[in-house]
Amino acid sequence: MNFLANLILLNKLKGAEREIGYKLNFKSIPDTWISGLMRCDMTRTWQKFGLKILRGANYFTVGKIKNGTSSRFDFTEPQYQSWLGGYTVRLRPGQEWTLQNHLNLAVADQKSWLKRYGDPNPLCKFEEKYSSLGSINLGNYSGTLYEWSCITHSDVGDGFAKTWLKISAVVMTAAFNVFNPALNLHGIDLRPKDKGRNYETLKLSGYIATFNIEKDVKVVLYGNGIISNGEVGKDTFEIIKNDILNAMNSCEIIKV
């Protein structure tokens, strides 16, 4: 299966990295997340959403495996519905991107993910108020860090047992294992154990950092938790935000 991950995902990713000119690596991933990166070409997803890009890639991880599944799918865990990762994008020439353009990368990504996990009506909508927290420096690159919030669905629902998700989860875990063979993940690790709260609506809060690497090349780092509501009793972003920021500060922007 690792061979399949190389064939399907990583060969395509390498082509995207060459065209973008850069790739990402997180040197320090907190031990409450899977100690590895799922890496994939996002070009088609973002172009289909209407974003004017030439190529794009995603590097991310999710909550570590506990009791046979990622803590991303367990509403009692701080990593419930949390993301940690980054995007690289080469734009079509001549564009000026706003903060909302950068956020739309995450909107398209989240909706595509929810659809994969069986959500019949994927939802992701960023609120209009963002807080700029100043600069963030990674090696020779300086960017801007923001705090944001959005409304979205959980990816835990009726689709947990569908064949397509089973296949997709096997490919994703194989890609994690290629990055870090010591993980020895299995497809079931990236699927909820049951339908849970069935695509409940949640409010997320998190950090996003944007970098202008070259005229038409962007890097976006992201991480989030959830905000308490009637169903979820704790603000997980407050619990994990320091880990997210430390991971962001460990990110390497590597010229290919």
C-alpha cells in the first residue's frame, strides 16, 4: 500500500512542488498529533472552487491515534476537529490576493474533506472579523499571523462506514507511513468508529499565517480548535493554541 501512496499521491505531489518551487516541513509536531505529514496535490480542488492558481499543495496532520482511531473524531479530546498544517500555492500571474483569498484555500479544502467523509451538505464559512497578531518569521521569510473563526460541520457522521471513505483512509494512512514508517497506521485509524453526532455544526477558532514567498507564490500555515457551544463543552483552541503556534514556528519553507 505504501507503493500505492507513492504512485497516486506522492508522484503527483512532487510535480506540484517542482512547479510551485517550494515545499514545507514541520520540524516539531506536538505529541498530541500524529507525528507525520499527509502531503498531497490540491490543484484540482482549488481550481474547481474557482481559485486562480496554477498549482497547490497541502501538508497536514491530525490528532494522534487513541483507542484505535484519530482523536480528531473523538469529541471528548482537545484535538477534536482540529487541523495542523500548511499550504503552498503558485498563482496565475498578475493577481493580488486578499486575506479572504488565502482563507478560501481552507474553505475549499474543508468542504472537499467533508464531502469525502459523507457530509451531504458540506459547510464552511469564515466570519468577517479577523485579528492581526503581528509578524511571524520562518528563516528568511516574514509573514503575518491572524486569529480567525468559522462555522463548519464535523466530519463525523453516517458516511463513516462507506466504501469510498474506507479506500480513501487506507491511501491517506499509507501516505503518512511513507513520511514516517514508524507510524504503522491503518485505514481504520482515520475513520470515525461510528456516526457520532452526525455532521454537527461547530464553530472553529484558530491561527492562520500568510507569507508572500515570491511574486506569485504563497505559503499559508493553519491550525485550529473548536469553541464551546450547546453540544461541545470546552474551548479546545485555548487548550491547544500554544502547541499550534510552536509547530508553526518550527515550519521550514524549503526551496525545491
